[in-house]
Amino acid sequence: MSYPDPGYSTYFTVDTSEVLLVALYLRDCADFRGLGRPALPPVTPAVRPVDLRRLVEPVGGSATLRVEWEAWWHSLLSHRISDAVLPVPPRFEALDGMEALKALLRARVGAATDWAEERCAEYALHAGSRGAESIEYLLSRMIQERELELGRAARRFTLQVIELPLGVRRAWWVEPDKLLMCQELFDDEQSFRSYVEPVIRMLA
């Protein structure tokens, strides 16, 4: 969902992303730990790695798959996350030129999308249980606090907060306008603030 702050000088969204979830599922399925920028930890619940050698050998092998996945990940984070769409079977035209990644997706698309849909449903329940003390409310409060420190309205900026089921409670700022974070991070306000306040300070 999208939220303007009380002074309408900033605009932020808070959500998860089915496309990023599918991408991370495929990364962990291929056992590509530490791949991508930022290098996110494994997802939870854990995805069991599978042996992909026979699957991708005809289209460049594991090394090519690593390059193609990383290029896809970079492309996803270079645009608005809400605009990203899942590659559509059977041809996966959105991944044209990435034949190793297409081969992996053809083999695992059912499991990947099922897993991502389950995580989206869990996220909706988790986010809904927060009630009035939501991330949106706390972000607005943090912006107001920063405006009081500055003695002026915050500069206009946008911030996309994407919550993901990650095994480490932290956040990663993807300049200039994205914040990827473990969806459990908000449960600890002090830790949440430690990652988000520096971003608000730079943007406001």
C-alpha cells in the first residue's frame, strides 16, 4: 500500500513482492549463497537446494545461470518493485536471452510460485496483526521527528519498503529509493529504527 506522510512531502510504500520471492526461491534452489547486490541471506522457510547440472549444462551450465540470475535481480531492483511482473510460462519472454534461467524456471515454476504465494499469504496475516502500530505509522512518525530536528519540512522523496522472509533481522538500502528488510525486523522497534533512521536522515 502507498502512504503520504502528514505533510505530503514524502511518499512511501510498504509491501512484499511475489516476483522477488520467486527470484530468491530460485537463488536458494540453485544454492547460490551470497549472490546478488545486495547479497540477502537465505529465505525462510529454507528452500532445499537441488542438483541443476543436467538441467543447465546444455545452456551454459551453472556459471551462466549465476550470471543470468544476477542480471535479472539487478533488473528487478532497478525499477519500481510494484511494476515487476512474473515471467509467464511457457516461453518466459521477459527472460529472453537468459536461457539457463529459463530452464531453471521451467523446471521449478510451479514450486516457486506456490512457495511465493504461501509467503505472500503469511505476510498479509503478519502485517495485519500489527494493527495501529504499523510500519506506515512508525515511518510517518520518524519523518515528523526528523522534520522537528531540521526545523523544516522533509525534502520530497519516495521510499519503497519491501518486506521479505529472510533469516537475518536487518535491512538493506538499495539506493536511491528501496529498502529491503526482513519482515520480522519491525517486531523490534529499536532494531528497526537503527536501520531505517539513517535512511530517513539522508533522504529528508
